[in-house]
Amino acid sequence: MHYQYEPKGVCSRLIDFDIDEQGKITNISFEGGCNGNLKAVGKLCEGMTADEIAGKLLGNTCGFRDTSCADQLSKAVLEAKSKL
């Protein structure tokens, strides 16, 4: 299933990815935000399950914010998993 998520409280405006029946995440991309860093996050998380991504990135912060693009990715994949 293809999934789009509008992150809150961060610079990126949209997170796109695919999730399969086992919760495996592929084709992660971010619109906006820190381009190089977010490309790296996407590559590092490619093929991981939603639970693995959340286990590593949930709660990560950025500067003075209480969230980050990586934290928002965690929330997005868990939301998508709940809709399978």
C-alpha cells in the first residue's frame, strides 16, 4: 500500500512510502526538510519494518523542537501499519 503522511512541527511537508502486508517499509521520500539528511534516513530505513523504524527513531528531536522528521517518519509508519 502506498502511504502519504503530513508531518507536524517539522520542516518537511510530506512523507511518502510503501508498506507491505508484513509492515515492511520501502520507497521512503520526504518533500521539503534537510534534503541530504532525509535521503540518508530513507536509505537507512529502506526494507525495515514499521516497528524497527519506530524502535530506532521514535522520540528523536531536532533543535528546539520536541519532534523531528525522523520522529514523524516513525509516527507515519506506525499509523500506516495500523491501517493494514
